[in-house]
Amino acid sequence: MTRCHGMPCSHSRVNPCSGTMRFGGVLKLAVVVFVFFFAVFLVFQLMEINIDFNFGNIFAKNPNFGDNPTRPPRYKCGLSKPCPEGHFAFKMASGAASVVGPKICLEDNILMSGVKNNVGRGINIALINGKTGELIKTDFFDMWAGDVNTLIKFLKTIEDGTVVMMATFDDSATKLNADAKKMIADLGSSSISTLGFRDNWIFVGGKGIKSKSPFEQHIKNNAETNKYEGWPEVLEMEGCIPARQE
């Protein structure tokens, strides 16, 4: 120990690391402040993006904003346009060769199809209440190996005002006779008289109709034009059936 003016005193050593520690503390504080402000900046940026995204969704979902809808409208049975009031929307297809059965849709309800397991070879028929559009009955009649009298008996039970929808699958004409053809013609068919072996045919008519139906398509089985070997192409038809008015 040394003396300072007769009094004992001590000499303290300056720690060379203390300056470094203070500098490190300041640097850490600066980093923390920078990170804080950077985080705040990111939060505001994300909020801005999210707000823009949400507003974009609102405008996109608003049916009154903009001229172009996000998706095209869907109509009953997948029709290309809606039916007017007082009409039943329908869409139907004949069978494809002997593989895929016909399909009949009315008012967005599948009445007959292979999935429903209620179609078969021959003539497939759905009966509809002409006033309400409700399904009355479905059945199919084998015109290759079946009995045409079963079809005739069924046709005789159809009441006035009933909408009749018919679609073929595979062969629908071999067992058809003149009596059955006349009864179907009376329902409004123009093509039933020329329906032949493995022709494709779809038809919508009605019991008590006063004129020929506008809803009918027929394609002949022709080896030169057939889409499938031994069968013509599938027929499809859609439209709007006017409800019966009393």
C-alpha cells in the first residue's frame, strides 16, 4: 500500500473488459430495438395484405359486384338455361351400346339410371304426373327376348294427363308389334313406326296429347355410320315440359 499525502490510499485497477461489456450491452439493446421495429413493420404489412385479400373475397362473392360471376350458374338437371315458370326441366340420354344404360332426369331428380339399377335392355319408361311433376312409376321392357304383351298391358294403364318419358337400351324393336307401336304413336311419337333393331331413340310424350311431341330423337343402326361396333351413338336431349293446366 502506498501513502497519499500521509494518508494510506489504494490504487484501483481499471478492468480493460468493462468498456467492451458496456459496448456489447449497447449493441444488444440496439439489436432488440431493431428487431422490435422490424416485427412491428412486418405485422402492419401482413395486416395490409390480409385486409386486401379479405376485401377481394368480399367483392368476388358479392353477386352485385362486377359483371363476371366466379362460376357459371347451374340449372336443374344440368340444363343450359332455366325453364320458365310452369314447366318441368328434363334431360335424358339413351343407352350406349349394350354397356351403359339410359338416364332420365326430371326437375333435378334422377328417375332412371344404371346407378339406380332400374334400367334394362329394351324400352325404359318413366311415368310422371303432368300437373305436379311427381314420379308415378318406372319400368323397362325387353324387346329382344321379352313379351311385347307385357309392354302393351303397361301402356294401357297410363292415365290421361300423364307425361311419358321413354329411352332405349341395346335392342328395343325386335319384339315390337303394330299394336304397341300405335299406342306409343298415340302418346305423340313420330318415329316409333320406323324404330328398328338396335336403333337409339328417346322420347317425351303424354297420354291425351293432341299433337306430335317436339321432344323426340331417333338415330338408325347403320354399320357405316355407327359410333360403336354394332350400335349408333348415344342420343341426348333436354328441354322444358309444360305442366298440365286444368
